[in-house]
Amino acid sequence: MSGSIFASPNVSQILNTIYRVGGEAGTILIIKNYTGDVFHFHLAAEKARAMYGLKVEIIIVGDDVSVGRRKSGKVGRRGLAGTVLLHKILGAMSKVPGVSFDTLVEMGRLVASGLVTVGASLGRVHIPGRAISDENTPVKLNQVDLGMGIHNESGSRILSPPPELTSLVDMMLDQLLSMDDPDRSFVNMHDAEEVVLLVNNLGGLSILELGGITRLVSIALGKSDVPICPEGYGLTIPAESRNVKLSRVLSGTFMSSLDGPGFSITLLNATGEMVEYIDAPAKAVGWPLGPCSSWREKSSRTIHVVNGTGKDDRLAQGGIQREQHPIP
Amino acid sequence: MSSILSHDIILKLTTATVDLPEFRSRATRACELLIAAEPRITRADTIVGDGDCGITLARGANAVMSLLTSTELSPDAASTLLRISAVIEDSMDGTSGALYSIFFNALTSALRSLPSTSQIIDSSTWGLVASEALAKLQLATTARQGDRTLMDALEPFISSFARGDGAQTAFTRAKSGVDATKGMQAAFGRAVYVEEKAWQVVPDPGAEGVVCILEGLVGKS
């Protein structure tokens, strides 16, 4: 459910949703770490328990790495686009026959603990209905906000003059991956069974731009089979990769901030089971319809296509080849 | 479709029982003390916060007082606490409104889980349910004793009371907790934004409010 623009829904809205939509086994509230949301959702959960005796658990996501431990203090880190992976994994897992409420909660907490995200943006957003002013002009030409959130607060670091995309991505990956930074180093991706990358459009990027960013991030992380366009469209290809073996790459508008002219990078230290739940088909608006497994490392599996339509032979072993059968 | 959220709905809960006249008199005393302390709490909050703490607490206390004088209260513990929770939520706002609402709703759900009995709830059971409610509140906030918030009064009281120290000793602990906030560094709330020297002058206003309530509930030694 949603509140007003950039505000938490109120307790009545949340309680109404728990009461009307919540399943018999119980309700898991997946929320992002913002003081208003944390209070309102906890209050609604307590009311659901007190008034109706319902089972309600809360999972709080704080995946932002841009504001380090020292500065975020007891308030903790913000919740960003990594939350979408938690929604997807628990959504798919809840369909598994016989899975218990407590197992879902446990899985949710495990996913939350393996998420890191950082955002960047060329400027703030325009709130519909408000007059355009210098303050909310979507794109500023002389700066980039690093550590951008999703509620139109300015970035935790303003980079001016704006760096080139390749070095911006480099700074972002440093914040996500570095295990030497005592103020960060939240999740170690190098010991992960599987790593999932999610590149999220904050709302204002074109599909072409997001595709270019996704490609650059994938290469910088260590994905070797991303096609490299020789002209590079003006982008410098990162000289060295960080040797993070990506199991899945997701790219799209998963958690937007209205027309925010920016993107965020999320990494999940995942298990094979989590990846299966990410692969499971879903019809939610905004989730890519095609299986993200098409981004897998090159498979050794090959496909025969007989007469251009031969369904039975498609999964047969062998090299990818199209057998030529002249049409009579 | 009618809203489920109307506070007019009477829930037929059967849980444990409170001695209603006794409960009324203690709770009323707590509200009176809170209202009387409003100017002092307001003054303190003007120094370290935004000055609304006393007024918010007094508004809640007045609303609870009028509930206590109504004939709607039943001796059923969870039903009564649920009504009080609803009144608190409607009358108080801001962070303290949220914290009080979460705590009283959590107290209600802890009471709901008690077996149904006509026996009056004893102090060890109150200690148990209060500890459960405190644990729930601590899920909603990372504020703990030592952060210059109302937790500096609430935590020492509940942990001492649940240990079986008795109400008077527990109340003394809460009072020392509040005194200790004088000079304490703030980690939450508006107090974080004011000049540090203001922290030396007054104790935390939110914690002072809790002590007023506890003083009324505990009664005369």
C-alpha cells in the first residue's frame, strides 16, 4: 500500500490492508527503514494483534551503503531497491506447498542481511502538480548526487564537476564491495554462493540509458560475456573487473522515485534457493516477463531447431545449430 | 463496506480481570500528575526539543481521564487496555504518540494471550505483560536506556518490576533513570539538533512524563 508522495501510509491504511488482504497463516510486512514507516507499521501490527489476534511479523530492510555506520548511527541505513528482491523471493517462496510462516520470516531476514544498494542521480525529482523551480529542475548539469535515496532527499555526497559514468560506477562499486572500509563493508560478495545484480531506474532514465548502465556495471563487476560495442557510445570500458561472478542480472524500473534522473545498483549475496525464487515466473507489473535466467553464464546446453518449429528436439543435446531442411 | 477501524466497535474479549475501581483510581492519579507536570515538561522540551512534549502528554492524559470516568469500561483487562490504546492513538501525535500507542497496543495483545480467568491480575503477571510490551516497543525503535529518551524511565522500571523488586523500588529506579538523563547526549529526536549545552540543563522531558504516569500507577508507598 502507498501513502502520500514520499510519506508513510497511516496506521488505518496499514491495518485495513492487514485485515482485508492478509492470509490465514499470517501477514509479513516488508518495510524499508524510515522512521515514519517503522513506527506506523509497528503500531498497525500491534493493533492487528491486539484487536484481532492476527499473526503479523515485520521485516525491515536497510540496504543502503552510502551513509556509513558512523553517520547513520542508531537510526540505521535507509531501505532502497534491494527490498524488491526480498518481495520477489518471499512471494515465490510462499507458493511452495507446505512452507511455514516462520520459515518465510527466517528467509526474509536472511535475504535482508545479504543486500547492499547505492544510488546516484543527476538531480532531484519533480513532484506532479508543483511548479517547476530551480530547486526541482530535474537535471543539474554541473553535479551528480552520490548516495541518492528514493524520497527526493539530496545525495549523501555531491560530486562536482560530475564524473564520467565509468568512474561514478567505480565509486559506487567501491562502496558496495570494499571490505576494507570500516564504516561500510556490510556484506562480503566474494564468499557468496550466488550473486544477483539489480540495476534500478529511479524513474527518469530512458531504456537505452539504463541498458548502457547495466552493461557497464556488469562488465565492471566481472561479467565476461556482455557484448562490447566497439564504439562504446562514449563510455570508457572499465580496465579491470572486480571478479564478482554474477548469477543473475536484473535491469528495469523496480523502485522508482517519480522521475528521478538516476539509478541504483543492488547486489544480493544469495543462495541457490534464493535464485530459484527470483527465476520463478511472476506477473507483477514492473517485473521482467522474460526469465532472467536468459542472463545466465553461457550454458553448455544447446538447441536443435528442426524445420524451424521442431518442439520435440529443442532440448536435445548438441551445439546450437539450425538444421537446414528445405521447405518443399 | 464499513470501516473496521471505528473505535466504536465493542470487542468481546474475555481475558484476565482487573479490579476496576482500583484501576480507575490509579490510572486517574497518573493522568492528574501528568497534567500537573505539563508546564514543567513543556519548559524542559522548549530547551531541548520543539516544546510540544508536555502538551501532547497532557492532551493524552485528559482524553484517558474522560474515558476512565465513562461507564464503558469493563473489568476485562484486554478490553479496557484496548480502549485506552485507541484513545491514546486518537489524542496524541508525534513520536511520543506513536511510542505510547505501540506500547499500549502491545500491552493489550500480551494481555490477550493470557488465559481467561476471573482472577485479578497479580503483579508478577503485570511484570510479564509489561516486559512483553517493552520488547515489542524495542522492535519499533532502537532507542535504549542511555539515549536520552523515555526509555530512560520505562526500561529500568519494567525490568526492576518484572524481577519482582516491588513497585516502589521499581519506581525509584525509573526516577534515577530520569535524573541520569541530565547531561546525557541525545541520540534520537529533536534533541539531537540543539546545542549540546542544553542537555546539561534539564532531564529528558519524555522520560519525565513516564515517571509521572508511573508515580500515579504505583500509588503511595
